[in-house]
Amino acid sequence: MSSSELNGIPLTRDFENGGVSFWYRQIGLPARRAALPGPRDYDVAIVGGGYTGMWTAYYLKKAQPDLRIAILEKEFAGFGASGRNGGWLSAEFAGSRERHAAARGRQAMIDLQHAMFHAVDEVIEVTRAEGIEADVHKGGLVHVATNPAQNRRMHAELADLRTWGFGEQDMRLLSREEQEERISVAGALSAMYSPHCARIQPAKLATGLARTVEALGVDVFEGTTVTEIRPRNGKGRAEAVTRKGTVTADYVIRATEGFTASIKGQHRQWLPMNSSMIVTEPLPDEVWERIGWRDRELLGDEAHAYCYAQRTADGRIAIGGRGVPYRFGSRTDVRGATQPRTVAALRAILTTLFPATAGARIQHAWCGVLGVPRDWCSTVHLDHATGLGWAGGYVGSGVTTTNLAGRTLRDLVLRRDTELTALPWVGRQVRQWEPEPLRWIGVQMIYTLFRAADRHEHAQMRRTSAYARVANIISGR
């Protein structure tokens, strides 16, 4: 597309909307691997070639090299959220701490959070050990509050973390001087900092993982659509049914996250939530002088319809948020295409936070889907009786959680009783989402209320808007 503007949004001459994420545009799409050649038999069959599937295969092969493992992927390894996300290798975990604690006790929830801290460093270590160049930089995470209501929520969140035993070394308030020294965000009233976060280039991590598991002997079949997953029948084995043939295995692991609804019988398991991103052209030195951001922390805000951002390795700002959050009938996006109004909304957030970017052009826009369980809490599970397992429902916090899921599934498949298998998200059972049109109506109401709450709070409300409280009740968060 050669036009310099889209609905008034300045664009670079090579602006692209959809197709693939900027991350793949930067490195090029990987060469396609062969499809499943016909019926096959394995020890473990993994449905979905994203981070969850690849980490699971990686750790299983490392633990037991003679295992016969196949990954079955509809498009190409890393096509979904794994290659489209915001690049937050963060210790943030989806869901309520109280809900996880109710499953196995307060200490189990604390152990889960510490496991996430460790998972950040585990991913970094694996990239080093396996020679995966993914633009990793552990600069931490900054959350900013830009109005009084957000400021109150930030302080309440910090106080709650203290009651769980997490101290200054895990999350702390920044002084005004520290805040400005790290990232100069217009209108920021306060900021919190956590060291447990690193920036990555998502597609580089995905393609590097795919090469690594292949080198370990995992069969990665692309262009292979799984239509149904069947449990063991009597003395039979579990099955992954594809149009190319049926794969039988001792265990079939569902690792399809936001695409789970496409599998027979899974239509209401996890809601595919849409998230969108834009990225600027490389910014000149004078703009970075005004913004700072020298240690390349990840950046988020305390809004209800929150944003997430990173400074890329080549000097751009990539920023994302919820665009059109849900499509009727659990449909997914049209290969990453993003609505012009979503591009405009994200650019408005960008220039509000960083006025120095007002003249910067937008080079790429894209979107993808993430999986949301009905209680908004991630889960990992394996049933030895049926031979079926799964992990997901990361609600946008999957870059790190997928690694924890892969190591946990390894222990479950190998029947190991470990600290990981005792964590409270293991075996969590969640009710299904409502049927249509209730599902669509509910999600539209939730995000309409969240956006209304953000508008009211920016009008200098000092407390969280009642709109947000109603949205949280409807959502079941």
C-alpha cells in the first residue's frame, strides 16, 4: 500500500495491514514444512505448533530422547499468538490469586508466582543454550498510572502483593526521578517496576524453537488441520484426526490456545479474544532523547482496556491493546487484518503517552487471538485414563506461561510427582462459556463498559469507575 495516510493516520510508504505480524515481516516467513503424509503412530502427539506445543516437545525430548513425538500444525509453527504477541517475557500470570489459592492453598499460589519468576530466566537460558537469537533483553517491566483512579489501583495492587509476601525485589514504586530516568510518559502520576520481565522478538523465538525441536528429532507437520481429538477407547489409544490421516498416540496434547474453538466439541472451552498491535518506523535519536527508555523495559498502563508496549531492538515502538475483542461464533481474525479504527485508537494511545512520537509514521498493523477461560485463569491438565491433555487459557500472558506449561506437561506425561505438578493451575476444571448469542453480547458489554470506565476515569475520577465494577461482575474475572 503506497498511500501516506489511512483515515488521517500517517503511514510509511510500505505500510502493511495484516497478513503476518511485523515480527515475521522483519525476518521473513519460514519455509513451509511438509504436511502429515498419512496415518501415523507416536508416543505423544501435540496439536498446535505454538510456544506451548514446542516447549512441551522440547522438554519431553530432553528428558526422554527415545520418545516419538509429533507436532501437528494447521498453518506453520509460530503462526498464531506465538508469532504475533507483544514480546513480553513477563512473570505476570493470568487469573485471580485468590482463586488459585482456593484450589490448593495460599502457599501453592505463592509457589506458582515464584515458578513464573523462574520461567522468565529459564526461557532466557534456553535461548542462550540453543543459540536462539531472539533480541532478548531483561530490562524489567514498568507499569504507569495516568489518572487518579489508576493511581489508586496501582497502590492497592502493590499493597496486595505485600500481603502475599512479595517484596521490593519483586515489585516496587518508582520515585518521580527514577520514573523519568527510565521512561518519560506524559501525564504519569506514578509507576511500578518489576525486574521479572524481558523483551523478546516473538517470531525469532518461535522459529528458533521450531528448528531446535526438529533437531532433537521431533516431527513437525505443517499444513495439517486437526479436526477432532478422541480419547482412548477401551484398550485403544488417543487420536488426533486430520484430513491427512489419523495420528494415534499414548497421549494427545491440545495446545491450540485461541484456536481451540475450531476443534470438534471444543467450541465453548476458551473464548478467542482479539488483540491488535501497531509498530512505528525506527525513531530518530532526538525522539529517544525525549522519551528515554534506555534500558528497554516493557511498558504497560493501569487502564481497564490496557495497552502493552516495547522498544524494539531496531529502535521502534510496538504497542498493542484490545481492538475488536471478539467475533461472533468464536471466529478468528482474517489472517491478522486490523480495522482502521483500531489502528487509530492505538496511535492515539501512543501519542498520548509519548507526544514526541506525533510525527512518527506507522509501518505495520496486525492482530491475533488469545484464549480466555470462563474464569480467566490459565490451566494445564493431563488425564492418564483418556490420554488427553491440554494447556492454555493464558489471557494474554502466555509468552512465559507456555514455558511453565511445557515443563509441567513433561512431568505429567512422564508420571513425575514434582513441585510443578503440585501447582494450583494443574488440573483446574472450568465451566464452558455461554452459547451464542449470549457469549457475543456479554463480551461486547464487558469491553463497552471498560472503555466507558476509562473515559470516566480520565475525567479525573479518583476511584475506579462503577462501569468497570459491573464489567468485572459480568466477565466473572
